[in-house]
Amino acid sequence: MSISYRRIYHADLEQIAAVEKSLFSTDAYSVKILESLVKKNSYICVLAYSDALIIGYIIVGLDGVEDSAEIFRIAVVPSFQRMHIGNSLLVFVLNTVIEKKYERLLLEVRAKNTSAQGLYRYFGFEVIGRRKAYYNSPI
């Protein structure tokens, strides 16, 4: 299986919104929200795909406060998880953040999402705070 990476385009948004609904239920981004993010120059929106099938994506805001970028979403379709796609997306973003000289890369993750936390720890992320009852669905 060959995996390729590219920028997210408007034509991808319906399929990404469907992935959002399957992975994030109550916190899923709608096509309208995705469209607003993809249109902005202050966001990195990268897609992983294989045979024209979207298998993952990452959306990062570069207009953070105090030279910080923020990961808004990183997602991999369940049947493609554990294949290092999330790693590849994260490496791309880390390199871009370093290249653009951002001091920090921030993200939020559910307390019970231990697999995502493991990925972030592997890349050197540290817990700097906790928001009580932040997510509608904390699982």
C-alpha cells in the first residue's frame, strides 16, 4: 500500500467530515468549519491518502499567541491506525513549526485517549495543564 500526503482541498471536505463524524461524534467538525480552516493561510491542513481514499489528516493553526502553533485535529481512519500515519503527519507539522520558528506546538487530548497521549509523549510533548470538563464526550 502506497501512502501519499498533500494539502487538503475543498473537494476533500465532505469525506473528511464523514471521518470526523465517525471518530469524534459530538465534537466533529462540519464541512462549514473545515472549509473555514482550509481557506485560511494561517493553518496547515495536510491529508494522508491511499488510492484516492482519505486515511488521515492534520489541521494546525499558526496564529497562536506568543509564538505558539496549535494542533486542532489529528485523525487517522481506524482501519489505518497503528501504521505510523499519525507519526508521519506529526513529523511533517513539527518540521514546519521548526522551520517557521515557532517556540511551542500545543494540543489538547482527551484524558482517556491513552494511545494519542503515547504518540505525543514519544515526540516529546508534555502535560502543561488540564481543563476540567472541557470535552462534551470525554472518552
